[in-house]
Amino acid sequence: MAPTKAPDSSRRSDRSRRAIHDAALALVTEVGYRRTTIEGIAARAGVGKQTIYRWWPSKAAVLMDAFLDLAGRAAEDAGAGSGDTGESAPGIPDTGDLVADLKLVLRATVDELNDPALAAPTRALTAEGIVDAKLGAEFVHKLLDPQLALYVTRLRAAQEAGDVRADVDPRIALELLIGPLMHRWLLRTLPVTHAYADEIVDYAVGGLAPRT
């Protein structure tokens, strides 16, 4: 008789983690962060709640890990969809037209903010990060900073090309682009649209361009 193959515990753990991630994201989208519980996540994922507590200390930590995993998968999909270009990391395009490039990326951000699957966990983590300093720092370090760094890189390239004043701080300049969008989205005062994103870029770049 052929020997019985031992179960692959690592693959089983990976499946369980993915099931827990998917359950956490689905519940936050369906019932909201407050009504999402560890018990609910465990039941949805088909695991015991002690399994969750073995890997994460709280539902916020579960959601953070799930969102990081979701973002990583989205980045992989974006890279695969871009063709075999040899580039492994996405970034803001540099076509030589700063306004067009920023509008393209900000419109994509609008689409993400209006996607319920992404909006619900983003709102939850943003709100929880205000009261949980450790979670907030992790949210900024792992999720926000890598995205903001792409803007800094593009704006510095624009400075070198003479399209942005040399005295402009790219880190502050990017806040002129992201800040208004997030403010409107978080407060839900008015719709977040492509047209609004275009106006933000026009207003911001108008103030960044060299004075003549």
C-alpha cells in the first residue's frame, strides 16, 4: 500500500486565513464595522473563534490584515493586466502631461472610494485608527504611505521637467490633491465624482506651476 500523505498544515492555514479575510471584508460591507464581531467572522469563515484569536488580537487587526491582503491581490491583478513590461510595481504614469497623469490616478481613486467592497473597510479602518493610535499608525505606514509615495515620485519628476516650481514640497503638494477628495468622501457632504477629481487637479496644479 502506498503511504498515506500527511495533510499540508500550511495550506490548511492559508485557506483558513483567506476564508477569515473574506468573511471580515464581507461582513463589514454588509452590516457595518460596529455590528461585525469575531463570532460573526468565525461563523462566516467556518472556523472556531479561537482560531481567529490565535492569529489576531481584535477584529480591527483582522480587518487590517484582510484589507492589506485585498490591496496586495489588487496590485498583482493590476500588474498582470498591464502586460509583460518588466515592471513589477504600479505607479503614477509619466506621459509628460502632469495634469492628465494626475487626473487619471485621481479618477481611479474615486472609483475605489465608490466601490462598496473597498469603501466599507477603508472607512472602518480610518475611523478605528483615530481612537486606536497603534492601528492608525499601522494603517498609515502599510496602506497610505506607499500610495502617497507614488505622488511624491511623480511630482518630483515634474519638478525636474520644469512643470512644478522648484520650491514646492511634493509631500505637501500631494495633500492638495488627496485632502479635498478624502474630506468630501469621509463627511459624505457631496458626491465624489470624476468631474470633482478633475477640478481638484486643475486647481492644485494651477498653484504649483512656475509663475510667469
